[in-house]
Amino acid sequence: MAMKATDLARLKGTKIMGQMKQARAAGKPGAAPAADRREQRKLDQAAGLVPFAVKLDQRLVVQVTALAASRGLSMTEVVDELLRRGLGIPPYGQDA
């Protein structure tokens, strides 16, 4: 089914707006250049990282976010540490 001219124009506008947002985010002072998503996914896979989505209570997320901010760590690092402690697994890199 062929698309109408108005639908094509709307999609083109959406694409342009997305590109503008990315350009603005990349141009912010102090912002690290974003790695290509495909490249980042390959790096994560090579490191043995697997995306894992969960639904958590909002209060718990606020506490974990605050802990990460206070320690200068990423959410991934804090959640990894908390899960390892809870399961009794040694910290990453100290596996027996």
C-alpha cells in the first residue's frame, strides 16, 4: 500500500526532528560523544553483559539512584553490586 504525500512529509519531519535532537545532545558542553549503538552492543556482549529489564517499586529506584549519585557510580554498577551482595557472589573480577 502506497503512502500518502502527507504521511511521507510527516515521517520526514519526524526524522529531521530526531536528527536535530541528537545533534543538540552531542553539542552540549561536557557531553561525551555517544558511541554507535551497534558498536556499544558489541562491546557489551564481549564483556558478557546482557540487557535485563525489571519493574521495581518507585521508592526503591529512588534509593538506588541516590546511592549511585552519592558514590559517583552508574545505576548498572550499583545494581550489579547490590545483586552480588544479596546472592553472596564475590564482586566482579574477584570470581573464584
